[in-house]
Amino acid sequence: MSSYYTDLDDALGADEEAEQYLRQRALERRRDQLRILRITVNTVKNTPVRGAKVEVKCSCGNIFTARKADVARGWGKYCSKSCKSTYKNNGKGWR
């Protein structure tokens, strides 16, 4: 004959098992989502770069690559934003 307390203990054990099962399923779903995301990121990285590249010499002497279309527009003169700010301000840097 079972008592009220043993039935209650069995019920609590079943709840804990159900909770553990749900946690495990959530963890598996999250792993699947991360795996899909990782696959998506890896395929995006392997896409070819758009536009033909040319080598350009910056005012600081650094040689870098810029898109040919950008150079034709008048862009791609400087290797970085800091170089642009330095040489646009007559070599004085930030004011």
C-alpha cells in the first residue's frame, strides 16, 4: 500500500525527469541552430570579392589595394581614415 508521501515523491521525480528532458531538448535545438549558423557563415566567407583591385600608394608611403571603380571615382587615395585626416589637414593630424 502506498502512502500519500511516496506518491508525491514519485510525482516530483517525474516532474524533474520531464524538466531535465526539456532542458536537454532545448540544448540540442540550440546546438542545431549554431551548427546551421556556422554553415551559413562559412559559405558567406567563401564568396568572391566584388570588383577588380589595383595597388595604390598612400601619401604616407604605404602600398594598399583599392577597388578600380573607387579609384576612378576619386576615392581610394588613402590607406586608412587616420591617414586621410592627417593629410587632408595639411599633415597636421587632428585639430
